[in-house]
Amino acid sequence: MVPDILAKPRADACAATVLGGPTVVLDLGGLRIVSDPTFDPVGQHGYLTKTMASVATEEQLGAVDVVLVSHQDHPDNLDDRGRAFALAAPLLLTGPISAGKLGPPAAGLAPWTTRAIPRPDGGGELTVLAVPAVHGPEDGERDADGNVNCEVVGFVLSGQGLPTVYLSGDNASIRVVAEIARRAPAVDAAVLHAGAARVSPKFRGRPLTMDSRRAAAAAAVLGAGVVVPAHYDGWAHFGEGRDELELAFDEAGLAALLHAPEHGTWTSLRRDA
């Protein structure tokens, strides 16, 4: 049973819930934000296989204000129904190349550029900062645009009185995380795409996203007080799940930071919650 709270925005909330795969709903400053929407049914999607459905449908999310898309190239991050959902949103933010491929009304943000969004809660604006991501090993072959695998962006969300939240997108690079820790506002909560995604023909089968140990290392580098993992189940090419995440965070002495409840369960993004 999906919590009734998904049916309406939470004006006083600073919380997130994972719906499955990479898809996360965040309520911040009276805004309902959805990242990397995937709502297609279980089955084959191109060369990838979906094994678990989202715990909520598009309709159950109620009024959505912003959709964030880390990249549009792969169906495990933006499938057919997710694409339609994103393009119907009042505001869709993604990287410049993805925006060009998606077409209007998608708006492209290059790394280290921002977009300010008015907040319904009267707290001013939510600032969305696009940050870099590397979708594979650091030494992976770069395309003509200089990207490994494809263009991917992450996001840092911040605003007066709100926790600062980092959404990694499909980033596998600790170097990038260190750069974000150095240049972006101090991160209170991190939504990390983990799962050690692997596709055998690509980069000798090396991970395209963080494995569990790198996710724990990223949390330490960022100094995050809350970590919400996503992108670790629901697709056959994900190599590590919740058990591996819990072990890695425990071995790093960071178990208290990890919040990986059942999908559809809200987690506060405030350090002191």
C-alpha cells in the first residue's frame, strides 16, 4: 500500500521516498520534485530488463512541480512512461544535450549553472545547481562531447531553511564527488545512485554507477548526515542491492547515515530529524 501522503504535496516536509529503480520523490519547500521517473511495466526494455515495478503510478503522485532527469539515454533512468510524465511537468530540468534530445519544454543546465524556482511555502526560492557526473570508469572512452557513456548531470538542491540535498544521477566517480564537496554548498542529505550497474560490452563490464563501497566513500567525502540510496534494485543489470549497501556502510562505520526503508516510505532529509 502506497502511503496516502503521495497523493498531495507536503507544504511542511523535507523528505524523500524511493519508488523503485532510480525514481525518487522529494518534497522540499512546498515543492514536489521527482527525479529520473520510470513507470513502465516489468519486462524487456531494449537491451535492459526491468524486474520490479514502481510502487506508485504517475497518477498517485498528485501535482508535481519539477522533474529532474540525470540523462535521457537509458531506459533504466527514463523509460517511455517516465518520458511522457517528465515532458508533461511544469518544469523539466536536465543536461543541455538531454534537453536538446527531449525537446521543449525541457530546460538544459550545464554543470555549475543554476535555476531558481519560487517556493510555495513562502521561503523564497529553491536553487537547483547542476553538477557533473561520470557514467562509468574514469578511464572510459569519451564521446565527442567529452562524456563517458553519455552526458549525465547530478543536482544539488538548496534554499533558506531547507536541507541541502545532492542527487548523484548515474555517477561512478569519487573524484567528481570530491569536486562537488569542494565547490557546492555543504550537503546535508545525499540521494546516491548505487547498485554497481554493469553492462558486459561496456568498459569491460566495470561498474557504470557506484558500488556499495564507493557509495559509503561518497557519503564520507560529502559529510552528509543522511544517505538515501536509489538505483540498486528493479533492473537485472544492477549488481548490488540493499544487503551490500548495509554491509558497506556498516564496515565504514557509517551505518547510522544510511536510510533504505521499503520503497514508498518517507525519510526525513534533515540531519537532526
